[in-house]
Amino acid sequence: MKRFFVLALALGFIFAGCAKRAVTTPVEQEAPKETAQKAAPVGPEKKTEPTPMKTEEAPKKVESVPVNEVTEAQSSQFGNILFDFDKYTVREDAKPTLKSVADWLIKNKDAKIILEGHCDERGTNEYNLALGEKRAKAARDYIASLGVTKKRLDTISYGEEKPLCKEQTEACWQKNRRVQFVSGKAGK
């Protein structure tokens, strides 16, 4: 009997604690409608002249740099200089090209050159970016030794990101281990 009483008491608590909630559905309210009285003018109708539209100001001029001021040097003008695998020293076969770049800069006093260092795909991205920068700086230092100020020689490294050749052969990798020259106006 005692068990029956405890069981009844437990069931009573369960049912008492789980009271049903009343489910209410939201009542949709209609948006207020404008009545004819609100839309109609209240007083005598006044004739108004249309307000003049504001005239737009003339667009401001934006200064832009002409496209011909920064152009990639023709490969026939300078060509690329190549480097040995995992090296950044200037090779003997690159010195005549660097000399012609220096001569051109001496003749064109308002020009500057960007030296872009590149690598083949072997090695990590970080390593190749650093190696490309060393190659560009080695070429810059050689040109500076021929009488061109370093202010006119900027360097940038692309590492392995802009290959000329995508085959996985030694001949292709050799083409990618290079410094390219981009010319433009000084101060731009």
C-alpha cells in the first residue's frame, strides 16, 4: 500500500508540474488603410509651381598617370638576366645586359627601373621570395656600380609566382630563374 501511495504521489507531481500551456495564435493586424478623407486636401486647392530640380555640379577631375609612363621594357631592349640554381650572384653572361641597362639609365635621366626577381618552382614560397629579392638586389648593386644611383633602381620579388615556363624540366626552370626589367619615369 505504501508503494501505491508513493507511486500516486509521484504521478501527481509529474502531472501537476506539466501543466498544459495555452497555445495562442497571433492575430494578424491589418495595416492601417488611408481613408479618402486623409488623402483628400483639407482646404481649398492651391496651385503650386513645381520646385526646380537641383543641378548637379560638374564632376571633379581626377588626375591619372598616363599609361605610357610606366611600361614593361621590351625583351629586345634589355632582355632578362638568368641565375644558376639556388644562387643570386650575377653571372658573366648577364653583365653585358646590365651594362646596357645602366647606359640606358644614364642617357634617360628621368627614367627609373624596377628589377623583378623570379625563381623556379623548387623550394618553399618564403625561400623563393627571399631568393628573388637577393637576385634583384644583386642586379641593382651591379648597375649602381656602373654609375646609376640606387634611388632610380627599385626591386621587387615575385618568387615562383610568375613563371615564364611551366614545364618541369631544367631548361624551363632556367628561364624562370631570372631578373626582369620594367622601366618608367622617376618619381612615379
